[in-house]
Amino acid sequence: MNYFLDGVKRYVDFSGRARRKEFWMYFLFYTIFYIVATFIEEATGNPFITLIYALALALPTISIATRRLHDIGRTGWWQLLGVIPLLGFIVLIIFYVQDSKPDNKFGPNPKEA
């Protein structure tokens, strides 16, 4: 839960690096809360709950994904691959699961810090 809250608190921090654990734990809780929001949306009949949730967390999600890409030595612009159907998603998943690289232009390796 702390990884999710830390990700939300750092919503405008596009510098630095995010380890795999930080990134994947954020997405685990994001997904759990999204599923809960979907159930609430169905129970109340309000079609906007998941939309509001996704929009509210769009910036923190982009931010943590950028920091994750920094950790493997890539810029945040690589996220634009996501607009390519299926192939872009697969390439991004491959990037996100890679291990941290040594110190790079985005900062020291967070594993060693």
C-alpha cells in the first residue's frame, strides 16, 4: 500500500528512477482499486466512477512509468509505444520487467542506494 501512496504523492516527479518492485506494487494496488471502483460503479449505476478514478490517477501512473523507464536507461517518451495496438503494449511490458541498469544519466541505481 505504501508503494501506491508514494507513487501518488510523487505525481509530478518525472525525474529519478523507480525499481521494479515500486512500479509493480503501484500497479497491483491501482488494479485492485480499479476493480473495487468497477463494483461500486455497477452497484450504484453511476457510469463515471471508473472514469474519474482513471483520470485522477493518470498523472501519477505516467510519472511512475517514466521513472521505471529511467531505471532501465530509457526516456519517458518510450511510453508512446503504448499507442501502437498490441505490439506497443508487449514492448513496454518487456521494458518494465527488465532489471535496473547501473548508474545512468537519470541517477544512481536505486537498488544500490
